[in-house]
Amino acid sequence: MVGVSCALSLQKRGFAVTLIDRREPGRETSYGNAGVLAASSFVPLNNPSLYAKIADYLGNRHPALNLSWRRALGRPGWLLRFLWEARPSQAKARIAALQSLTESTVARHRALMAEAGVSHRLRETGTLKLWRTEAGHAAAQAEHDFLQAHGIEAQVLDRQGISGIEPSLNPIFPAGLLIPCVGSVDSPGAVTAAYAALFAERGGRIEQAAVSGLARHDAAGWRASTTTGRFEAEVAVVALGPWTGDLLKPLGLDPGLDVERGYHRHLQPQAGTSLSRPVYDVDGAYYMAPMEQGFRITSGVDLSFRDAPDEHRQIEAATAAAHEAFPLGEVVGETWRGARPTLPDSLPMIGEAPRNPGLWLAFGHQHIGFSTGPITGEIIAAMVCGETPPIDPMPFSPGRFIG
């Protein structure tokens, strides 16, 4: 999504753009998420509340996280920086930066989906967070108050209120929080592919190839070496998500990138049941979202090596928890695994690479890349053209990790 969005935004400003992707657009990280247009997801993963849960997280006793200690010990500096960035003194600025990215999410996608002819895939029914214990009432109220302080409307629900808007849910949740401003789609992969098709219809070139290297072409350009040939351009935008480091490190640029793996699977709802919006089971640490293929169950974070064998502990637990929450039938298709790019401060990297004129970076969006791809594309395109970007890009500067 981020790469396609950058291509579209640059194309709108008159650039002849070639989009190079080793697979068809929309088949990697953007394919497998819960399809949530996360207008309210602006609290960093490593926020001050992390410290209270750290023992459970490090001991793999919480379904939200599966930690490979071999991976963690292989990059102790990254983990320590991640924990250090969670301190309270950092939270306010990072929350403000992330909200500037997320607040226009639904409006930007609504406009792009209309241009791409896929408005029928957009739902504007909000998202519903659910708690399984009575303590959830206080948690829901606290989140409501936090969101309201940041200009986001939300509604605290009791068991009856939850049943009123989602009658097919099993009555196991005493507390909930409805966030109406959040949108969702029924196939994030199809939406990304539609944006790519729009780019191609407008004259953009899509080259299905793997990029093996990037180097300066001359004093004012870049050359990408790929499995189908070489491509030269004045401007290069690297938006390779979790694979970005593979391309940048040979240039002497280490972005401090790691990955959060995640899984999903689809289940069919039982006859006569329905779900109007994505729901997040806080205690089960999974999203359940109505999709074109069925109900998509997404797992928590798997902090492991990017290309390590699958670890299905979380998705199996999420599937079992989802069966408790909703009348579900059989699994449809295979379990999918993907990887999200993540940086230690939970902010993406958006801007020109230090000491490398014409090399622009757009990656590290963690869980909000699908949501914030369009505004990221606008930021990159504006900066390339010397225009004022739609938001302050400084919090996302590559210089914070690349010296």
C-alpha cells in the first residue's frame, strides 16, 4: 500500500513512474491485515503501559506477543531502544505525530477508492473493542476519555449495548467501546491491487521483478538492478516494508529496522449470523473482521526472524478464542503469514535519506501501513517537489536512525 500510494502521488505531480514489485501489488504485507482504516490507532505499541505487562510479554504468557529469545538476544540494542522509547516523557510527542498520520485515513481512502472504482469495499461502521471481564468497564471508560481528549468520539457499551449493535456475538463480553470514525474494507489486498490498476490506467508502469541492488547512476540519479533488468531514474523511493534493510545496508544505510510477523486465517460464519464491523477482543488479542473470503482472524505480534518457520501458537489461540466469541464454522483456505516493518520508536521513516540526494524512504509503519499509505505518498511527493507536505514530516525523519 505504501509503495503504490507513493507511485500514485508522484504520478499526479507529473512524474513518469515505474513501480517495481517482486509480486503483484497487494500480495505482501498489505494483503494480510484486518482491513481496518485505523483513524484511532495513534498510541505507539511501546507506550508507558508496556512496563506493567513486560513480565508477561517476555515470558510469552500473553497472546498479544510471541517473542523469539534467539531473535531478541541477537539484537539486544534494538530491544533496549524499543523499551527505552516507551518512557512517559516520549509518549506525548509520538502520539501527536502518529495522530497527524492517521486522522485523515478514512477520507483519503474514500477518495482513492472512488477514483479506483472500489467504493463498494469501504465500510464506515466503526470498530468495536471488547473486554471479557468486569474490569473492562474501567478500561473502556479510560480509553474513551483518552480518545475524547484527542478529538475522537467513542461510546462505552455494556453487555446489552454490545448485543444491540452486534447481536450475533456470543454474550461473553461485559464491556465494549465503539469507535465510529474508524473505517474498514472487505479485502485489503484487492483495494491495494485496485490502486495499482488505477496507477497503470493513468500511464504508470508496473514491473514485476525483484530488486537485487540500488546504486548511484550518476551525480543526479539512481539505478535499480532487478531480475528483469536495470532501471534508471532521477528519484528512487524505497518502500519495501520489512525487506527495506536488505536494499539499504549495502549502501551503508542501516535504518534500525526489525519485523513483527503476524498470521491470519478465514472462517465461515454459521448460517444466520453476521458482523457489521471489525471487532477486537482485547483479552484474546485478535481482530475478527468480515472479509470477502469469510471472517478473518488476525493474531498478535510474533517477534522472530523474518523468514523463520511459521509459529502457529498465537493464531491457534486466537481461533479458539474467536469460536468462544462468535458462532463460527470451518476454516477456509490456508493460514497466512506476513511481516510488518517496525522501528524502535514505533514511528515510520518518511523522507530523504541522509547524504543520498534523490533517495527517498517510506517504510516502518508497523500496523498502520495500510491505513496511512495514502498520506505517506502525499508527504513523499510533496517533499520531492519542494512543496509543503500535508503534515509536519520531522518526527518521521530518516535522520533519527540513519546518521
